[in-house]
Amino acid sequence: MDESTGFDILDNIDYSDIHIVICTAHDEFALKAIQYKVVDYLMKPIEIQDLQNTIDKIRKRQEK
């Protein structure tokens, strides 16, 4: 990627029907992620159980 961030991408697309998961090594972006109504915020290195929990959250949202 160039100088842009994942948040820059979210600012420029319609993600209303997309389940967003942030995966990062930087915990300082967690509060900003809340503004984007992300499904989850996973810290690297990602634990398998955390990833499974996130997938389960997405599946439950899709069932609604």
C-alpha cells in the first residue's frame, strides 16, 4: 500500500453491506475503528480462537 490506510479506503467506499474486521498490530486505532462500526478489531498476531469468534459474529449477523 502507499501512504493511505485502511481507514482511508473505508472513507471512500460504500461499506454499508460489508462486515468490516480490522486486523492490525497497532492498538491506537481501536477507538477510530468503533466509528466505522467494525465487526471486530483483531490484534496481530491473531489468535485462532479470536478469528473463529469473529467469524461466528459475522455469521450471526448474516442470519438476521
